Amino acid sequence: MNKELEQLVLEYEAVSASRDMEAEQALKKFEAHIDIVSSQHPNIPRENLRKSVIKAHRKWALKQDTRPTSIPPKT
């Protein structure tokens, strides 16, 4: 994963995991970072970048939830 995308995914995770004032601050930080990355890549519309980050976050979150089973498969 691209380092910028990874940072945005982790910031979005902070938004999703937080509540109240903490969530508001995390969202402001995330949106500011989206603005910075968007200005560095003018050929990518801001909303497309935001949607891509959310999609990448979903994939990342699913990978975080997958744990190997404690019972090995029968061979």
C-alpha cells in the first residue's frame, strides 16, 4: 500500500474508532490530510480520493479481523 494511502487509512480508522469531540478532531485531521494529498495530485478529484480511502479502509479492516483458527485443518 502506498505510504500516503496507508496514513489516510489509519487516520480514517481513528475517525471510525472515536466518539464525540475526539471524533470531530480526528475527522478534521483526516479532511485536512485529504486536502493536502488532493492538492499534491490535482488529477485525482478530492471526492474520488476520499472514496478510495474509505474503500481501502474497509479492506484493511477486514484483514485486521481475520485471525487464524486455533484448530489446524485436517490433512
